[in-house]
Amino acid sequence: MSIHFKELDDYGQRIAFLSHELLKITAILTSPYVSTDYIFFDALISSAVWQDCMGNNAFNIPENKTDIFHIPLPLKRIGTKEPFYAASIGFPKQAVEGTARWRKQTDIESKKKIRIGSGEYKRYDMPMPYTSADQIDFYANGNKAEIERLLQYIPGIGKKRTQGYGNVRKWQVDQSEHDWSIVKDGIPMRPIPVSEAAQFNLKCDVEMFFAYRSPYWHRKNMTRCFMPLCKV
């Protein structure tokens, strides 16, 4: 059961009758981005809607890993059994992958023995995979004007944004001649629940237990999905 907030329900009513268009959304980057998973466009828009509707309270809601909030999006909704939004993962252009190091070391002077293997003084030296690309392309079926407005809340993508990774110089939203928000030439452009796949003429049968909607980290959103692992 999703948790409802009045601000989000009111927003859902305001966007309920907005028109949808085939769109190509491009993030122009100024720095490499850090991610160990796909970049999901509907997840980005979910974050933007949350910030837009909740205002100053957006980051003051007590966190509970069992909760899922109902966040309506200005995107076309697909399916009935396990519905999801028509929005692709991100496809970086001319991507070059690399690895940086994430280090933490606390230099203190103490006569007592300091534990550096655990606790607040624990030291880290962990590999951090990153992707360098000039831009990332997404495809969606949604309302162009509303998506353009919401993207002002997304100045960066991926992890470690406060350390300078994943900076977006600008977002560009264009109308598209193709509907590649879900499938392109029979290949999934995002995780597609197996329960909803019959309506698509899929040519790729790579199947995984994966989340099919935002938040993608939540176990309650996981099901059998056809995955965008084939060449697009």
C-alpha cells in the first residue's frame, strides 16, 4: 500500500488530463557520473515531483525503508497488472568508463587505541566506477512542458553529486519521431514486467528479477522483468 500525501494527490489531479507526446530528453553533462546501475528517467522525474510538491518538507520526511510514497508523474502509464511509466533508461553517448577511489581517513592524535576497522573512525579505500560522456539520452512519452519545468530540480545525476560528479549543464527536451520510451526494434529500453510484455513484440528474452518502477531500490517493486541488456 502506497502512502499518500495531499500535496502529491492534488498534483496528480492537476496533471491527470495533460496531453502526452513522444519525447527525447538529453542531459548535457560537464563531469563524469557515478552509478552502479541504470539511470532511470522516471526515477529522476519522481524526485523532481517530490521536491516540487513537498517544498521545504521534501527532505524532512522521516525515512522508513518499508514505505513507498504515491508519486504521480506527467508520463504515460502502461499496463494493469504491474503498471509502469513510459520512460527509458539513460543511454550515454560515446561513453568511457573508468574507476576512481573513494577514500576516508581521519587523522587524530590520541593516547588511546583508535579502531580504524569499524565505527566513526573507520577508514575506507573503495573503488568507485564512473562513466564519462558528453550527454545521456532518455526517451519518454509524457507532457513536454511539465517535464521541462520539473527538470529544473535535477541539476545532477548519479551518485556523489556533492563531490562534483554528474553535473548537468542543461537539459534539452525535444519531440521525437519514434516511441522508444519502452521498446526500440523489439529490444527493451527499460525493465518491462513479464506480466505486461505480451503487448510488445520483444526480440530480446533476457530476464531478471528486477524493479519495474520507482523507487528502484525497493524490494516491493521487484518482479520478473525483461531487461535492456541486448544491443540497442
